[in-house]
Amino acid sequence: MRKFIAQNLGAVLLLILASGCAVQQQPTQFSPLNASATPVRLRLDKQVDFSLSTGYSRTLKSGSLWTDIGSVTEGEVLKPYHGVFTLEGSNVQEAYLVVASNNMLTGFYLPYEHKFSPIGTQISLPLSKQE
């Protein structure tokens, strides 16, 4: 019996370690841009690397373009102009950047969950307007 427990305990621990942490989420209220407003397109001028509380790392590529699509309480919501940006934890979720007025990344808007995921330590983003 002890041998059976020891063998299965190892498998259970391995599954727990492999599952990763869930992406932290909290309620927020998304307000889309007014239909008559012209969306602002922003360019990331320098690559930004960071780690998430889930243990995964992400990279925002230099030259990537982001479109302001609205806001949440925590800041402006920027959607990738081309492609998809995701967060990884116990699963993979599409995410948009949430940026405060001082170009600080405060976290991510999760469009399918309609929730905000804070980043922990805010990160300065070198953004410039694209014409």
C-alpha cells in the first residue's frame, strides 16, 4: 500500500507543478471608444520583456503597433494592430494591454472574460503615436 501511495503521490505532485498558476483576474468595466472617435495607433519604440506572476515571461516586440480601443478603470486598452497577444498560466488567454496616462503598463484586459489582470509591478512602455 505504501508503495502505491508513494508512486501516485509523485504523479499528483508532477501534475500540480506542470499546471502552472492561473492568471489573476478581477472585475472591471470596459468602455469602448465612441463610434465617431478616430482610434489612435501607437508604436512600441523598444522591446519590453517582463515576467508574470504565473512564472511565464512575455515580450512586447519593438515596432509592434497597438490600437486604442477604449478604456477600463485601470487605464486605456490597447489591442494589437496585427496578430494576437496572449497570457499564459493554467491556460492561454488573449489579452490587450492596459496603459495608464503616463505610459505605464498596469496590466491586461482579457476580452473574452471581460476582466482585468494586474501586472504587479508597473512597467514603463516607450510608446509613440503613429500617423
